[in-house]
Amino acid sequence: MHLKIEESLVSEKSYTRADWQKGYQSLTQEFDYWIDDIEGQIPRELQGTLFRNGPGLLDVNGQPLHHPFDGDGMISRITFTNGRAHFRNRFVRTTGYLAEQKAKKILYRGTFGTQKRGGWLANIFDFKLKNIANTNVIYWGGKLLALWEAAEAYRLDPYTLETLGNEYFNGVLSAGEAFAAHPRVENNCGQDGGAPCLVNFSIKPGLSTTITIFELNPAGEIIRQHAHKVPGFCFIHDFVITPNYCIFFQNPVTFNPIPFALGIRAAGECIKFQPNQPTQILIIPRFPKEGQEEIKFLEIQSGFVFHHVNAFEVGEKVLIDSICYQSLPEVEPKSDFRQVDFEANSPGQLWRFCLNLKDGTVRRELIDSRCCEFPSIHPANVGRPYRYLYIGAAHVETGNAPLQALLKIDLESGERQFWSAAPRGFVGEPIFVPRPGSKKEDDGWVLALIYDAAHHRSDVIILDANDFSKGMMSDDKSLRAYARLHLKHHIPYGLHGSFTSE
Ligand code: 3ON
Ligand code: FE
């Protein structure tokens, strides 16, 4: 009986598990070539570099990792110049990567469940977390930085992707201090005479948590820094900024350090979601004034947020758009992530929160119930009112499923555009790139990596952001895009990246 139900579900799916799993094979090779297998045309106005980061290894010399978030960071660099594109990828030579590649085995405990061989005795009282630099990559102040939220940034050569060492920002940060993986760039900072400003944070766990906020000028120097103590444990992956505030969602989770200390469970496996506790919204002024309260706390219904889209102020109100999960699935010590039961987990859904700073009330509204992750917007609108967002989405309208499609949402008219790589394609984070000199918010392109299971390789796709159906030249529906660049190999499912026109 049980089997029968399973089969009928399989037939309705927009993907097969076998296809999806292949995107989680390690890529051990490092490449450097001009992309010559291209469908459509690369727009000549598209000039610059798309950097991507994500776990490149899902095993160490055949020893499997327990979770993809534990994989060593690998940077891909796709440079567009005069209608051509060049590909290069390199692993971040972190201390842990170098040591494990040399030893040909796992030497570190991963945050999300990877343990050293030899059971708890091999892991007990080992509190070192391996900085894998796998979550994001940004180009700021003339430096290319690979980021992981629990430790220091790694600096890379922007052309060769050679690892140059840890970045401490002229000694403002010290060894062991984190520089999180979700910086936000305000294009036009009032405090700095309209210059761009990069805002980032660090989380220091403990019985109470310290959140430190950093603001960097275009030269890459930390020009403002302030620290705040928050009661309880925090698992905060992302935040939003507005011209006046930094805003964090403190997810309702608890941390039990004992199994971690005893080597029985990894740190991430000791985090437990608390469905009966509210989510706290922390509102921290970016430029604290004398006598102003340090942090404002607002409560909303329980839920879990990894990523926010954007936030903006309207008078005394702050609007925040976020991807919310009903709960955080626990990482099970004995399980294999490749066997995850998608249907058993709640999908990420797009919500808008309206915070009234005057009376402390919060209202929320569901924008889209389709399973989605990895939002992107026009870079000039970070912290400001905006109209369009682009996001990875499931092919089917309901339920939890892998990302196979790209969705554009017009927040003003409610109009949607949908591009799908199903049944055999799987999408990563889209990045919106404005056309040089453009005035309209959606005048530009959407770039994304697609894993194509039919050929076990990845493609770079370029969509016209204004009209996803533009320039579609292929008879094969699943191959259609403005341009589709076939790489010579696959890239394991990644996390975040950025585009720079420099
Ligand atoms: O909270 C404490 C402080 C802290 C910073 C304790 C702690 C050990 C949990 C911790 C460390 C957190 C880390 C290292 C988080 C790393 C997260 C990571 C590498 C990735 C997160 C990805 C999130 C999402 C939503 C990915 C989605 C992927 C898909 C939809 C499919 O590809
Ligand atoms: Fe993230």
C-alpha cells in the first residue's frame, strides 16, 4: 500500500531523485577556459564578472560529508567581455582544505554533522569549527572575499582566484572574529554623502549573543562598528538594512551544547526549533543617537528565516520581505541528505512583514506560497522601496521541492513571470544585473547557474529581466533562454554570489 502511494507521487513529480542527486557530486578539478558552446547570444552590453561560491566537495577522498553546507568553498568566476565568456574555478585554500587534501581524509568536525572517523571518542571536546569559506563571494574595496558566517573572510586574487589569506581589514578584526556571509550594500548612504556603503555583521554565540555591525566604505575600510548583546542563543544567517536600521530575525531555536561537547553530535545537530516560541525581530539603529534605546524588540509568530529579500522605510513603518519556513528541519545524525524527504519538510514561502515602530505591532501577508529560495533585486534598491524581485522556485505550485525554476514578481501589479528548467534542470541563485545606463528597474538580465542532469553539466543562463520569454530560440522548451552557455563540467549546487562590472 505504502509503495503504491510513493509510485503515484513519483509520476507527478517534475524531477527524479536520481537526477537531483547527481548535482551533489564533488567537482575536484579546477578549470580555466573560454566558453565556446553557446546557444543564443551573450549581450555585448553585459560586461563584468559573475562570482559564485558553494560547496565544491561533498566528500574528502571518498569519505562522505554529512551535509552539503559542510563542503569546502569553491569559487567560480564567469567573466563577460565583448560578447564572450570565460570560466575559471578554484577551491579556497583554507587551512582546513589544505590539511584535509594533504591527509586525504576528514580531519575536522563540520558544523552540520560531518564528524571525524572513529566515533565520539575521535570528536569529544573538539570545539574547532572548520572555516570552509563556502557561502558567499563579494568584490568590495578592490578585494575579492570568500565568506562563511562563523569565521574570518578569505581574500582571493580576483583574476587568478588564488587564495591570499585571511582578511582582517587593517587589523580592525582579529583572529577568530567572524565576518558573516550576507553583507548588504547601500548604494547611496546618506551618512556618507551619498557614497555606497557595505554593511555586514558577526554573531558571537554564548549564553547571550553578541551581534556586531560593521559598515565599510568603498575603499574597503571599516568606518563604523558597534556591538550589541542579545539574550539567548541566535542562529541568524542574514539580515536587512534600511537607511536607519539593521534588522535581524532571531529564529526561535535552542542549543544544547552537551552532545556537541561529547562528540556525539555536530553543533548544527544540537539546534532545536521551538514551534511554541515567537520569532523576535531585532531593530538596531545604524547611527545610534544619544539617549535612543539600543535595540527595539518586536515579536511575531514562530517560524524560521534564512534569507530576506529587502526592507524599506515608509514613515514610521518598516516593510520587510522574507522567505519563511514553518520550522527548521533537524539534521539527523544517521541520515543521508541525498535521501531527504522533500514532502516531509515545509517549503520556504515569501512573506511581507509590516512593522509599525510607533505602536510596536507587526502585520504579515503571504506574497507567494510557491516554494522558493535565493532572492535577488536591483542592487540600487537595497534598503529602499522596490518593485521587482527574482527568486529560485519550485516547478510545481504547491509543496516542497528542489528549485527548478526562476520566478519574477512584480510587487506592485502582482504580475509573475516564470521560467522553468524542469524536468531535468535545477537552478541556483539568480542574480539581477542592470543594463549599463538603464533607468527602468527591470532593464537588465538575470544570470543563474543551472545543473542539467541530462548532460551532467552546468549551464550559465542569461534571461532578459524585463521579459523572461525574450530571445528564446530553442525548439526544446527546457533549453530556452536569451542565452545558454554550456560549461564543460557540472558545478555542485551552490549558495551565493555576486556580479561586479569592474
Ligand atoms: O548560531 C551560532 C553561531 C553561528 C554563526 C552557532 C552556529 C554554529 C550555528 C553558527 C554557524 C552557522 C553557520 C556556519 C551557518 C552556515 C550556513 C550555510 C553554509 C548555508 C546556509 C544555507 C541556507 C539555505 C536556505 C540554503 C538553501 C539551499 C537550497 C534551496 C538548495 O540548494
Ligand atoms: Fe545564505
